[in-house]
Amino acid sequence: MKQLDLNENISTFERGTRAVLSAAFIGAVLAAPHAAPAGLALIALYPAFTALLGWDPAYAMFSKLAASRRETMTGQPIRVGIRNTHAVGRAR
């Protein structure tokens, strides 16, 4: 069984989005504790945790599974991780 690497696997934009959404969920529970379910704050902890780390264990696991499946189907090794979007479209 392959080990998961702890390198960042979510982009800066996604980290920011996760942080904002988790803060909004936690804020909704704190602002109106009777209207918003308390479970919403617990659910918001996962995106907050992954935003702080820059690494999502579920995303890492599923991307590894998908890559190994593609590798099995094509016979070619597949790199998994954040794409370098700055190099796209540049002539080399």
C-alpha cells in the first residue's frame, strides 16, 4: 500500500474559499444558536482544518485511487498534485 504524502494538495484559492466558508458556518452557529444546528459548526471544522494545513486527506486519498486506476488502465504512471498553472500555454 502506498503512503500518502503530506505536500499541499489544494490551491491557495481553495484554501481561502474553505476558510471563508467555515468561518461563515461557525459564525452562523454563534450568531443564532437556536436557528442553526450545532452540527454545522462541527462540519465546518474539517474545511477550516484543511485550509490551515493546505492538505486535504480525503482529496489525497481519492486522487491517489483515481491515479492508480488510470495507471492500471493505461499502463502509464500519473503524477498527482497541484498543477503548475503558470506554465500552461508558454512556449518552451
